Amino acid sequence: MTTASSYLFALVDGGGTVPPELGAVRRLVDRGHRVVVLADDSMLDDVLATGATVRPWAQAINRPTRGRDHDPLRDWQCRTPQELLDRLLDHVLAGPAPHYAADVIAAVDRNRPDRVVCSMFAVGAMVGAEASGISYDVLMPNIYALPAPKLPTFGLGGQPAVGPVGRCRDQIVTAVAQRQWNKGLGPINGLRKSLGLSPLHDFWDQVRRARKILVLTSRGFDFPAQLPDNVRYVGPVLDDPNWAKGRPWTLPSGGHPVLLVAMSTTFQDQIDCLQRVIDAVATLPIRGIVTAGPALDPTTLYARANTIIESAAPHSEVLKQASVVVTHGGHGTVVRALAAGVPLVVMPHGRDQADNAVRVTTRNAGVSINRNAQPATIAAAVRRILDDPRYRQAAKKLGRSIRRDAASGALVTELETASVVSQRAAPNRADASVFGCGDE
């Protein structure tokens, strides 16, 4: 048994990011460590279920619920990528950073942790940890999201570049995106200066300064790339969320294949999409179970004869019977389906979902269709999955690596390991190579 340590987790309610992050908390508590979690009120019951001590955010953004009215980002209203990026900077990353930093500094003074562990988007919390002289790790509960050589730009659903032209394309797109992210550099550097810290050269350098960046997915699911030395793939956390554990659920009667429909944990204006999926299922010889999630009222959806709508259900149990999953493409739903060997129909709504979708389709473990697809198109995609056994074979193959990495124990090992590696990883400045788009 490793000597017990004290951890301070600084977590924000990102919906699907919460179960894997709290999976890390629970595993440390089970190992005998003392864990205090700074969290939104919307997460309090979930945190308490891990056995950790919870402290609500005092100055930082504190969501009372996961409902649409309490979403600081409201990304479903954005009409352009620029509008979304500006909102991320103003309402999640740079704008509230001083408040996150203040809460973390106060929590460090009160609890004296050995280490701070931050959600990827809690940039201000990282500044607060650094100002307190405490090393911090960053949890990335999806694919690797920062710019990196050989990796498509995050959020666009791109495939790895092929040849000099493709690599040049990625360098240009990454440079453009990086200049937009650096609009948040001024506020972050202003905060750092007020706390006696040196300025950064790139907005995401605050994340790169972590002791370790722990990527909570399987290396076999993500695309290969050249990553900093402090990046660790530690496998996904496949735990059901606390709000779904032990929930009773049923299936329509009969012997037809089972289809699970699962969209976002948070509101992404997905009600109309869910209804179109239900209408598509009604045309198929299949039994459907729809989990609405904590952000939606299931009574806003209209069930069909072969569909049951639940507010929540433990997907780990449903997936044992499922033949196909229809989903928005959130990382948690995708990797749990693949771990169960179940192929997917992915309808990306935003965020990292197009990136997850392309990692599924590239491996032939499912298909991707537009979120606005009509019932006939959705039904055709489901039939395609059911009629072609190669999709299930590919999902099982990918699922084997996901299960192996999830069971490896690497997440806890990396959090417990005291050695510091490449804490000051070199910035990845894509714009420096934009005009030399060659084979490098």
C-alpha cells in the first residue's frame, strides 16, 4: 500500500466529464488517500458518493443544476465556431479564471494538499495551484485535446493528415485556432502577474505546465501523435455515473435486437434529435431504450410501441443486451459502448463529439450521420449496422484494447507516483511552422 497522501481536486461540471473524473477520486479514496473536491453544487451528491470531502466553489462559477438555465456556456446557441470559442474564453476559461484561482489558493491554505488535480478547463485553478507552490496534474477525460504534431485540430472531426498537403493543412488550421485561443492569453497573464508568476507565451501552456496530463482514454482509440513527455494515456474510466447506478429499467417485450439511445448528460438542444431517433426506431424490427439524462425531462419525448423512455439507466447493464447504440458521440458513451463490443451510430452535436465519431468510423466500428438527419436516414444507418457483422467485429476488436487499458490501473499509478517529469514541456507553437509546410 502506498503511503496515504492528500489530494485537492478542482473539478467543473462538464457533464460527461464528471463520471471519469470522480472515478479517479473514488479510486484514490478506496486506496486510503484523503481527497477534498472543489465542485459545483450540481455535482455534490456525485462527489459525496465517492467518499471524498466536498467543498462547493465559493467565488468561481457554481452551477446549481445541470439544466439549460444554469449552463454558463450555452453552446447550443452558437452559430459559428468563432462565437463558441469566444464564449469558452469569456465564460469558462479566461474570464472566470481569477475566481477559480482564488478558491484553489484558499483551499490549499486550508487543506495543505500534497497535490492538486484539475479539470482540463479549470485553467484558473491551475494558476492558483502554481501560485501556491503545489504541483498539479490535469485530467483530460476524452481524447488528447491540445495541438500536437500529427494530430488533427481538436473539435473539427478531422482525420490524420496524409502527405505534405495534409500536413500543411493541419499546420495552418492549428495556427489559426491557436491565434484565436491566445485572445485569452492577456487575462491569464494578467492573473499570473498579480500572483507573482511569469507570463506564458501560449494560452494552453498553463495546461502543458502540469506535472502530468492524464488522458482518460485508450491509446488504441485516439489517433497517434507526437506528444509532450508529461502526457500519459491511462485508460478510460468505464463507471456508470452515480445518478444512473442501480436505477430500474425495462425493455419492450419481444425478441428483436435492442437499441440504446443516449445523448448528452448536459443540455445540447437534443430533444428534437432524440424524438427523430425514436420515430426512426418505430419503423424497425427492434426494441429501443432511450435514456434522457439528468438535463432533460423525459416527458418531453413521445415513446412509440417498441420504445421505452427512462430518465436514466445503468448503461453497463443495458449494453450487455444491446446490438447498436445511437448517440451524440460523447466520449463516455462511445468508449462504454465499444468496451461492450457494441457498434454505434454517431450524431455529433458539438464539443469533442465529431472527433470521437471519426475515431469510430476510421476503425469501422460504426457510422456517423448529421444530427439533423430525418427518421428515414437514421433508420437506414441503424439497419446498416445491424445487417453488416463487420461493424460489430470491429467494435469488439477496439473494445478489447479499451477494456485492457481501463483495467490497467495506470490512472491511480500515475496519480500516486511522486516523480515529476517534463513539468515545463516546451510550447507547441504551430504558427512557427506555417510557412514551412513540408514533411517534418
